[in-house]
Amino acid sequence: MARRKRTQPADLLGPLEAQTMATVWRHPGVSGVDATDLINKKRDVPLSHRTILTVLSRLDAKGYLTHVVDGRTYLYMAVVPEGEFVAWHAERAVKALLERYGDDTTISGLVGAAVTDPAVLERLDDLLDRHRGSAT
């Protein structure tokens, strides 16, 4: 059986990393204790404080978070705003899809995903108009 190539850890966020990033984006300067409380409020099975500290440290090491030290407490902040982070990952994902599957398949797939929501199609139409205007 062929082994699948593993995605680099810094390329994508796992579910707990994504939940931790969302917490930091919504609560800049959050401590590990507060992050643990906030994350566990949204979980059926609470996580240990140590687990959350490990995730915060790893996100810091990957360059997604930074921290300042206040006494003996680390306060975590995101390096970039959530919208910028999502846009960067979306751009990388779309470029990878375009390289692998070409324009027609990729664009058709993206538009097909948007068809389920008329508001998204309207937004797509507006974005296309804006890009057409800036291309001329």
C-alpha cells in the first residue's frame, strides 16, 4: 500500500489548533489559564490546562502566535488578523488546486460550492466585477 504524503504541520491547522487560534483572535492577550477556560466552555469533554499550553506553545513556535510575559504569565496574541490568515490559506489552497487540476475544474468546483447559497454567488459576482474593473 502506498503511503500518502503528509501535509506539513505549519500548512494546516488541526481541529484543536483552529479552536485555539479562534480563541486567541477573539481574546487577544489571553493567558493559558483563560484560554483553557474559554476552550473548555465549548467542549463536551474538557481538556487539561497542560494540553492547551502545549497547543499555544506549538502555535507560537510555528509563527502563528506571539506572546509577551507578564510576571510569570504568558499572554498570547495572533501574529496576523483572522481575515488575513484565512485569505492567505485560501490563496495557497486555490493556487495548489489550479496547479493540480487546471482552471476549468478548479473554478467549476469553487462556483459549484457557492451555488448552494445565493448570497455567496452575489458576493462572487461583485468580486468578479471589481476585479474586471481593476484589470482594465
